[in-house]
Amino acid sequence: MEKVDILAIGAHPDDVELAYSGTILKQVQSGSQVAIVDLTRGELGTRGSAEIREKEARLGADVMGVKHRTNLGLADGFFEINEVSLLKVVEQIRRHQPQIVIANAEWDRHPDHARGGDLVSRACFLSGLRKVVTSWEGIGQEVWRPKVVYRSVQDRYIEPDFVVDVTSFWEKRMESVKAYATQFYDPNSEEPESPISSKSFLENIDARALHYGRLINVRYAEGFTCERPIGVENLLDLT
């Protein structure tokens, strides 16, 4: 078991970096333990390869200060919410025992995102059932259910339930995104163009964060949605 405070689970190796690496950087700096699980190797990506993506994912994790990153090897574009995939995710939840799980967006341009987020949400529930039996590295696992599941905002605009100020971490955040050098804008690349390889795509990331930041009077912010209301002890915590 490698217990963490936050478990970030993305359908593809670059999902966490693109959607909320600023939040991860902020939490790591504040002392939170964070792990990342990628459902697929991103092998259907237009540019690069699964092998290259693996190296890029490790670099992205290093930039964010995340020590544990696991890839489940589900089929990019074809994984389904079934017993096999659910149990693989349950194993990771029980392995890391997080208080918070962050999953993919509730809906998005890429169908893997919503499906991946739904897979993770369902696995979080199953992880708390004693009659769902799993093991990790040959050792039986204890049941564990995270306190909350948050969903990120990705390509398509979603009105967030809350936003996180990441202004101080923006440059480092974009460094983690650019760890995927084969995926994103590179004027010297000879690989095929894709919807995310244009210069304007990275500019759109900046614009989205500026918009969310404006909502709370900061420069940059990242947005999330909640599966249930957030409980607070004091109204002054909500500023």
C-alpha cells in the first residue's frame, strides 16, 4: 500500500496535466501525498507512440512532484465499464486509500473521458463493498471508499462547482503539459496535425484558466464539478 491523500485518475496519460496539474502542484507543495493512475497508454493518439507517451508521462509526474504513477493498460478508445476494468481501478483505490479521487470530466469531446470518469466513480463505490475481493501484489486488500469524487473540466466548457486558484503555479503547470512534446504545439514537428497540436489549443487552455480565475478575482484557476454537495464547518471557509 502506498497511501495518499489524493488519487488522480485519467483516461489518457496527459489528461491530468491538461485539466488540473496546477491543482496537483499546489497540493503537493502544501504537503499532500498524490498518486496518478492512467487507464490507458494513449496508444491511439495521432502523434507519438505508447512508448514515447510512457516517458512523457513520467516526465510530467516529475514536474508535478508526483512519485507514484501507474498505467492500467486498458484499451485506448475501446475500454468499457465492465467487471475487469472496474476491478483494476478498485485495486488502485484500495492500494492508495485516498481521501479524494479526481476523475475525468462528466462529458467531453473525447468519449473516453466521460466513460473513464464514470468508470472511476463506480469503482469508488465498489471499493467500499466487503464482498468485492481484490489483491495487490499477491496480498488481499482492505475495503476503502474515498470521501469524495471530483470531476475535472477538459476540452468542452462545463460550469464548475468550485475553482482552485493556481496562479502561482501556472508556469510550472504548463511545463508539465509540455512534457508531452510529441502531442502539443511544436513548429519543428513533422508529425500529422491533430486537434490538440495547434498553437491555439495551448492558448485555449490559458483562456479557460483566465476565465475561471476571473470568477474568484485571481489570474488563473482550474475548475471541478462535484458528485455531491461539499460540507463545510464554517462559512468563512468559502471565500
